[in-house]
Amino acid sequence: MTRYFLILIPILVVFGCSNTKSPEEPKGSIQTDQNEEGAVSTSFQFKINTDLTGDEQIHRQYMPETSDLSPKLIESVKFDLDKDGTKDKIEFFKFDEYSGDPGEFDRIRIELANGAILDEFNLGIRNNKNKPDENEVESDLITIVEFNGQYLLITFGWYFANNPSEMTIFEFSTGKPRRLFAMSFALESINPDDNTILSGYRTLKNPESQTGPSIYSLIVEGQKPVLKRGS
């Protein structure tokens, strides 16, 4: 009788364990992304609007292993673009072959501390007359501002007649450098709020015209940038 009782005890224990339910995840819990280092992020992430990212030929990728151009480093800036606690590197180059052309740099290279790199052709200048005073860095080649907890890096081109040159905006919300905006644009103001990044003009004012150019605002709808006239 004692032997049967001893056999019955482990059977009951196994049966009881098999019916124990694991705790369920509460309904409505926030889904988060986790990077390789285990850091959890629930921050805002941009969605790219390809209608606003410019001409891919103008912003073609620079391939140092196959290029015949001779780049000269103009300036290097370090700043934590993706807010991971480590400074990233932004470099500007001028090609010797383009030394007589307008612009302070012809190429921008952004390397994040996580190894993600953007390296492409980009024509930019110093001391742009419409460069905003607000800037997270001391460099006059770029402007870095914050929008919805994410940094945006802006470069400015040179002006010809009444046509503004291309203004370019890069973003880093996904842990990679990405071109968010690239268009002929004269900046009027940059005061990031909940949904507006900046405002400006597609053309410059013509002195012979009785009316000024239309103002446009770069806003964010559903995490995607949209350019709206008269906003």
C-alpha cells in the first residue's frame, strides 16, 4: 500500500504542473522595438515620402572604390544624431575637380556610431543668409534642430537669380541616416512643433512682380512629411 501511495504522488505533481497557466500579457500593452544592445525604443519614427526626397541622380551615392574624383575634407563635425548616447560623425568634402564650381562642399558623409553610413553627393554652402539662428552645433555648414524628439540635419545650397537652390534634410529616427527632404527651397522660418517642421518658398521674390511667391509649409501627417501650400 505504501508503494502505491509513493507512485501516486509524482503523478499528481506532474498533472498539476501541466495545467499551470503562464501569465498572459496585458491587453493594450505597447509594442516596442529592441536593438542589438537590448535598448528598447518607443520613439517617433519618420516614414519616407519619396515625392520629397529629390533627384536620385543629383544625390547619387558616392563610391570611393570606383570614383575618379579627388575629395578634400573641408570639415568634420561630431554630434549624437540618433540619440543613442554616442557621438556620430558628419564629414564634408570638396572635389578638386569641382574647385571652380559654386558651393563649399560637394559631398556629405554621415557615419553613425552603430556603423550605418550615408555617403552621397550634396552641394552646400556656408553662411546661408536664411540659415536659422537656432542650431545644435557651431558649424555654419549645417543646421541641426529637434522635431518630435528626433534630430534633423539640414544643408543649404547657393542661390541663382530668383531660384533657390536645393535644401536637404536628413533624419535618423530608425538608427540609419536617411534623406527626408530635398528640394529647391528658400527657408523662411524653422520652428518645429507637433506637426510643422519649417516653412519657406519654392521660388524667390521677383522684383518686377507685384505679388510675392507662395509660402509652403513642410508638415508631418501620419509620420510622413508633406509639403503644403499656404499653410
